[in-house]
Amino acid sequence: MDPQIPKQRALAIAGERIAGGVGVHETALASPDVVDLGGRVVVPGLSDSHVHFPTWALAQTEVKLDGCRSLDEALARIASARRPPGRVIRGFGWRSGDWADGEEPTAARLDQVTRGLPAAMIAKDYHSVWLNSAALALAGGDLEVQGGIVERDGGGEPTGVLREEAAWRFKERHLEVSEDVYVEAMRVGLRLASSRGVTSVHDKDGWLGALGLWQRLERMGLLTLRVWQSIPANRVGQLRELGIASGLGSPLLRVGYLKAFMDGTLGSGTALMLDGSGVRITSGEELAEIVLAGAEAGFPVAVHAIGDGANREALDAFERTRPVWAPLGLRHRVEHAQLLSTADLPRFAALGVACSVQFSHATSDRDLADRLWAGKTDGAYAYRSLWDSGAVVANGSDAPIEELDPLAGVRAAVRRTIDSRSGWHPEQALSVQQAFEATTLTPAWLTGEERSRGRLLPGYAADLVVLDRDPWDDLDAEVVATMVAGRWVHNAPPWD
């Protein structure tokens, strides 16, 4: 991943780092062990710049509703799932916009298959929750909250679907999961992530206390990737009082950035649009205050913005506050940037605000975007246009919304399709080189480690992935083994 020496025949590793050349200190000399790749290919470790890791890990244990083509199919999966004795039945991944029958989820329909146990099904975009009557009863009628939507029928009764703040507050109050359950799920999730070549994640689950979960795993000696952790923006005052700034932590686990939300999502119909539709979670003025407070505390800001209205307000806020944060070198980012006005697209590069996008979303959302954003999709998931404008583009998965699988994201960026159809807006496709840069180099830049991670150069961290073939020749290359800080964390050699 270095343009001057894009390929090498061999790689020397000394301890946790890539070894240097002639004249290096004896502690930086490569070990005598030799691994013959046998025609396989090594690339820098893969990063996921947007993942809700604890939530994704837990979702592996829940009813999987992703890919359902009808309400009846979703209900059939729920009915056949193993019942958790005395607990809430949990599911994840439904999206009614994908259902060919045109039906919407209701508590009454969910009641038919849940036998009186409380049931909560989280939507694919994680911004809506579908409850049955027993789960609704847990709230005792206290469902309304500013910034939230409680869907109601013609008689004014809740249908069972809560969106945005209403969904999040219900989850916080009534779907609590113990730390022990999270940690056990994350232990399994770490093994799965390593098998997919993941050596670094930018975690978004700061709101549920992910930092403490990661610390437990690190103390247990089980942390097998690097974590750049988000902190909720409303905690910035506490961070400043404690003197905690971005970057605090260990080589594997660091406090990273503040997380805020401008709007909702495409799938829930709550993305904030320039035509005024959607849900505004944070105003541009409020974001500007967050950015200024973050600058004072030494934190960059990552802000969720889906609709063209939300992206414009976010960019306006960064522009107004730029004289304060730019001299500090803070690396702010917009998460998703899914729909952009033509006028706003070049502003990311001009302002120095990165685009933390998810290549897999373009292929997953294409049908929904064509339907809900008809006539506007030239500005949707515009990864090549952003790249050509000079914007910094990083790739993530938004897992559990998509799978935590960086190579799947690379394929989506290049092909712009995941099925037999031709590529969706193929003019927005990236090259293999660009997709890998967004998955190795840019994530390291966002954490301020561009001179120590993301390339396989002397002095850089020995974070790498062995692939069965060269992905520049065959994009369907698969992971053979993974190394983090000079230690094999998945499938150590020898290999067959």
C-alpha cells in the first residue's frame, strides 16, 4: 500500500512491527522464523471504520430477520426461533420496505407467534423497534419522547412500531443486557472478526458503555484487534473536567471521538431532507456547539448524517466552527453521507471533513433508495465523486446493519452490486486500489496513526492479513490468516 513500492517479495517482522533495513537496532531485527506463503498474498490489516461491535456481537444470538421478503416470512422465522425462558424474545434486521406484500409490522401480528412473552424486533437500520403487546405493556404507556415517533392506528393506539428517540429510550429502559452477556458475545465476535481479516475497528457503541466492555476483554488478554472508541457527545463536559483527551489508552484500546446524530435513516423514513421531511435529531446550531466543546476538550466529532438536509446542516456547522478546530488538527468526520446535494459534495474536501461511509450500503439499499429517493440517487452513495473531489473516504460496515466483513465492502465498492444485476450507478464505482486504501490507510489516518499503521513499511505495526490470492487480480480473494501486532490471531501457519 505504498505507491513507491507497491509490491514486495518478502516481509520481515520483528516483534510487534515491520522490521527495518540495514543498520537497524538489534531489537528491531526480524526473527529467524520463515513463513512460506506458497503463492498467497499479504495485505495490511483491514479496518472497519463504523461498527457497533457489542451490538453486532449480540445480534449473532438473536432471531435473524435480514433478507425477509414479506411480513409472513419474518413471523415464520420468529415463530421457529428457540424461546429464551423468562426473557424478551429479541430479533434484528427487518425492513418493511423490502417486503413484497406491502404490509407493515404491528403488535397484533407479532402477538400471533410470541405466545405472551415480550418480543422486540430491532429494524435493520437500528432506528426502529417492532414490539408485541407484552413488550408495549412494559412501558406502561410512557412511549412519547422528543425526537421520537410512536406510530399509531386510526384510533390513536400504538401500532407496536417506535422510531428514533422513542425506540432508543425503550431499548435503554426495557431491553437491558448485562455486561457479562455482552462480553461473552464479544469474545465470540472477536474470533469471527479476526477470521475476516479485521485488525482494527472504530466502535460506535459508546452510548451503551462499550469502553468498559473492551477494557474487560483487554484485562482478560482477549482483545485481538485495535479499538478507536466513540463517546456520546453529551459526555464532553465530563471528559473535559477529567482532563481526558482523544487518544488516551493503550496500543489496542483508545478513547477516540465524540458521536452525534443529525437525523434518522432511509429505511425508517426519518432521514432529514432539504424538502423538510424527516426527523432532525440535532440542529446545525447544536452541532456547532458540540464541535466547539469537543475542540476545547481535544476531541474530533463523528456525526451521523443520512439525508441531504442533514448533511448540509452538518457541513454548515463544521464550516462555522472551522477557525477554532482546524488549527488543532482535529479530524472530524460525517458518518454515512448517503445523500448529498450537488452543491455540497465538494465541501468535504474544502473543509477537511472526512466521509466515513459504508460501501455495502449502496448495494443493500439500492431498491429502497430508488423508491424513496426517486430522481435524487445521482447524489446518493456517491463514493467516486467524493473521492475525485479530494475528500478523505473511509470504509466501514455499520454492522450489524451490514455484516462486519471488510472484503465484502471492497467488492461492493468496486462492483456496485451483490447479485446478478448490473452495478447500481456504476459511475460511482471505485477501483480496487481505492477501495483498499479506504479500508486500510484512511482508518489509520482518522486515528492519527497514518505513520504507524495501514501500510507494510519498516517501523509500522505488524497488522496484516494473508489472502489466498491477489485481490487486484481476483476480487473474490478470501482470508487465510490474520496477524495483529506481530501475533497470529487467526489460523497461524503452517497452512495446507
